[in-house]
Amino acid sequence: MGKATKATRKFAASGQLKKTIEARRKRQEVRRKSQARKSSKTGKSRTKPGGEGSDEDEVEESNVSQKKKGVKSVDDFLSGAFMEGSDDDDDVEEDVNGQSEDEDMSEDGDDEFDDNASFASVDDLDDEGQAHLLELSKLAEKDPEFYKYLQENDQELLEFNPDTADGHEDMPDEDMDVEEETTPTLTKEQIREWQKALLEHRSLKALRKLLIAFRAAVHMNEEDQVLAWNISSSTVYNKVVMSTLKYTPVVLEHHVPYKTLATGKFKPPTQTPKFRVLQKMILAYLHNVTHLLSQLTDTELLRLALTESAKIIPYVVSSRKAVKVYLKKCLELWSSAEDDIRIAAYLSVRRLALSNDDSILDSILKNTYLSLIRSSKSTSAHTLPSINLMKNSASEVYCIDHSLAYQHAFGYIRQLAIHLRNSMKIKSKEAYKQVYNWQFVHSVDFWCIVLAKACSTEAEEESGKESEMKPLIYPLIQVAFGAIKLIPNSRSYPFHLQILRSIISLTKHTSIYVPVAPYVVPIIASIISPSSKPKSSTLKSLDFETQIRVPQQYVKTRVYFEGLAEEATYLLAEWLASPTVHGSIGFPEVTVPIVIQLRRSLKAAKSNSAASGTAKEQNIVRTFLERLEESAKWVENLRKNVTFAPGKMHAVEQWEKSLRDQSKEAPLGKYLKVQLKAREKRRKLLEKAQAGEDDILEED
């Protein structure tokens, strides 16, 4: 055919060509449907399901048969405009049942859905244009009156040339100027129409159009992308992004519902025919959402993208590459964004971990721990709250499957032990740094949190059995105590207190007795009876929560000794007041060596001239000892009424349970409550100081 006229190109670009072709296709479908019914009655089939054969008529019949069913073939679907430019080509080729893409296409081509299930794109204009040209050539013979009408009123349609009627999404590079002129501009009215169809009919056609517009919004500022829509307004951009994020999960849940098991995990709808057809589109949508997460700066929109994308996770877990990319982006936000975004990213990761695929959970556990350790390399008063949030949220993921988490915990705790062993063998400054660093501290604390949640008495009572992770408590405690013994000098005391704080938290939740006193009492004794008199200093108080090594200017200063005495005494009181220790029938006997050693240190301080500068520290220890001795007498008085023998373990457990319920009324419990309030007050003052607030100015 000759070169198309300007009117022909204008007609093709206006969108009327597509409507005309669709109208003629519908008439063909009606005729084919009638013929198919007649064929089914006589037992004769006129079409082949796969469109096989080299004859053009058979191919035409197969394509029309697919139109009759309301869905294009999988070949047509896979060529959708929303898949162009996607990086997930390798990803979407993976099939749930391990079948190749060709096998899936041969099966999916026969699935029957309603008209809304059609996800064919405008890329099929070339084939449809050829069919339309054939219809025009026969029109003069079949309907001469209508042909004459077209000659008089719509000559452009008769002059239609399929070779020059390329869609805007497949334009060659040399026609980029034409593409920019013909790319339609997306309006709010069009989005409203799609929203109406989605709300009223859960239309998959409307969803397909919305996803094409969503892809245009995500890649609108990228020069190497060929887009279906031009978005020139920020209002339209926000509307199409928010509409896609909110409506996509709703429509998918309507057409392809998934099952939620009693354990909280979900079962993907991989066996349903509709899912096979929709899978490519869903993966393309997830790819665009992941790309969007890298671009957004608005906190609310970013949180919405994470929240809504988590709802489509059951539909994408069959694709390993898609899961890997999405998980990587979520963990990146979880370890670096604001707290609200961190929580939303964590919920997305947890949703992903609830799949029935152990390999996905295995990858999540590994990458979550590595992200945590990387983020905890340096710790300050500003980063500590975020690191604590990460540790607490990551521990929840590790408690989903104890048997699988055991394998990871065993390997990482063993890694800590190897670092400790190497440091003990080499005994060099560089070797010590392998242990005395923030990553080691946070790692020990993290595993204490995980084991405290997994092996707590409440969790074991609820499950009715002992956790698979409980055998890891002993090696973790051994590694922690080994790290404390590695460097026993005073500059490393903050590191010791960090480790001891984690161990105490573990003992409080698991009701396992761990002898902490031998590691705390020597610290207190060295303070109240030092080898040299502490130096006066105007330095501010040292924050022991954000320090693992004392700065040089604080060494042997009075402000350091005072802070260390308060911190060490508080930790010792917290351990003694825990249900495991204070709730034991043998509590008075546990306190005896502690009282003797501290009384001996206080007595030695009287004859030590250097201890004259530690009067305040000595008073702190004396007050603590008084409360401790009172608590021991309080338990002894309750124990006088005991009538059972030590061998009656059931009776002992019942008595200890009643003792734990009354432990808050004990003198040591009241002392600890007062100390906790004082520490909370100091913490708030420190936060105000860091924020630059002045209490004096506020009072005025």
C-alpha cells in the first residue's frame, strides 16, 4: 500500500481506530460464538486451542476464539504495555509449579474469563490493523451501501494503513518528536472513571489501565522509558499513585482470594487459573512499587506505599527475584528511615515472613540480622532509640519459626564465640577490637532479646512445650561472660555493664538463674576503695547507655566514679529484685556473699586515704546494702511459716509463686522503684539538653 496520508495518521493517533476495530471485533465474536455453539452440538470443533498450524485462517480463527472468551491469549497478555521497561523479565518467567513459560502459555491460553479479565494491551494494533484492512476490502461486496457512506463521510477510515498506525508505546526512535505530540495527557476525570469501575464492578480492565498509568507516573522523569501517558500535574500524579496503591489489593482480593491459615500464615492462590493470567501484571506492579519506594520523599505517601504493597505479598511469593528485590528495599528503609517508616517496612517484612515458604523466611532472617549489625556499627544518643527499635522488631521475626531461627542463632552465636576465642589467643589491641565494639554488644543484646521472647515462661506456657531455642541460652551466657573477662580494667567497665544489662533482661524473662553478682560486685568494690584518689573535674555526667569505653579525660575522675557507682549498684539491685532471684526460697542465702564482700570493701575504705574522695559512692553502696539486708530478713520472716520439707518441690514452687507476687512490697523492690524514677528523670533532662532546651528559661 502507498504512504498514509496525514488524515490517516491523525485518525490512528486520535484513538478512534482502536474503538472501530473493537466494534468490528465484537461483531466477529458474536458470529464466532454462534458457530462454536453449532459445532459443539454436532461434536465438531472448528478451532485449535493453541492456535497451531501455519495456515493464516486457522491463526485468525484461534485469535477470534480467544476474543470470544473475553480474554486474549497469553502471548497477547505478555506483550502488555505495563511490562515494557521492566527489570523483572527473568523474574516473571518463574512459575510456581516449576513449569517453563512456554508450558504455561499453552495451558493458560484456554482459560475462560469474563470480559473484565482481558489484559491485552494496545500493542496488538498491528495485527488488528491487518484484520481491519481485510474487512475493508470485503466491505464493498458485502455492504455496498455502508461502503458508499464511508466514502462520503469517513474517507480516512478507508485509507487506513496499518504500517503507519503505530501505537505511541512502540514508536521507533527516529519518531520521538511525533511520540511526544501524540502521548495523551492523563486527567483526573479519566482516573475517576477507572475508580468508579473498580469500586462498582472490580473491573480488571480498569485496573489494567490504572496500572499502565501508574507505571507512567513511576517512570515519568526517566528519559529511557517509553510511557503511555503524559502526567503534567502533581495533583494527577498523587491521585494515580494513591488510587493504584489502594485499589489494586482490593481488586486482586476479589478476583483471586488467598487463604489465611490458623497459624497466621497464608497460602498463595497459585493453583487458580486466573492467578496464572494475572501473575505477570502483579509482578510488574510490584516492580513499579519497589521502584517508587526509591523515589518517594513524602513520609505519608512512602508509608502508604509500604502498607498497601504488603497486601499483595501473597501473590508474589512464587517469584524469588521479586521477593528478593522487594525485601532488600524494605530492609533498607527499615534500617535507615524515620521511625514511622521503619515500622511500616518491618510490617511488610513480617508479612513476607508469614509465607509457607521456608526459603523466604530463611532469607529474611539472614538479611534482617545483617542489616541490624551494619546499622549498629556506631552508636550515639541519637541513633540508640532506632537501633533498639530494630532489635525489638527483628526479634519478633525470629520468633515466628523457632526451629528455623535456631539454625541462624546457633551460627551467629558461634561466630561471636570464634571472635572471642581469637581475641583470647592473640591478645593484641587489634584482636581485642574484634570483641570490644558496638556490633558485638548489640549482637549479644539482640540474641538475649530473641531468647527472652522465645523461651519466656509465658510463651512456653502458651505453646505447652519448651522452645527449640532454649539450649542456646547457656552458650550465649558463656560467650557474654568470656567477653567481660577479656579486659578487666576500669576503662572497659561500661562494656561490662552493657553485657550484664542484657543478661539480666534475659534472666528476668526466662526464670533461669544466672550468677551475675561475681561480675558486678568487683566493680563496686574497686570504686569505693580505689588505688588512687579520684580527680576533680567539671565534665558532664557520662552516659553509660551510649558508652562502651571510658574516654581518656574521664579516667579516675570523680564524676566517672559517681556515675559508675550508681549504674553498677542499680544493675545489681535489678538482678537481685528479679523474680528468679528474689522470688526464690533461698534468697537470704544468695545475699550473704554479696553483703560480706561489700561490707569488707567499705571497712577497707576507712583505712584507705585515697577512698576519702569517694564518700558519696560509699553512701550509695551503704543505702543499697541496708535495703538488701532488709529484704533478706523479710523473706526469712515469710519462710518461718513454711511447713513442707525441701524435697516437696511442688510445694516449694507454689510458695515461690506467692513470694513473686509480693516481691514489689519488699524493701528492695521499693528501693528499685525509687531508683527507676530517678533514672527516668535524669534521662528526660538529658534528652532536653540534647534538644537544646533550657529549663530555667521555660520556668520564667
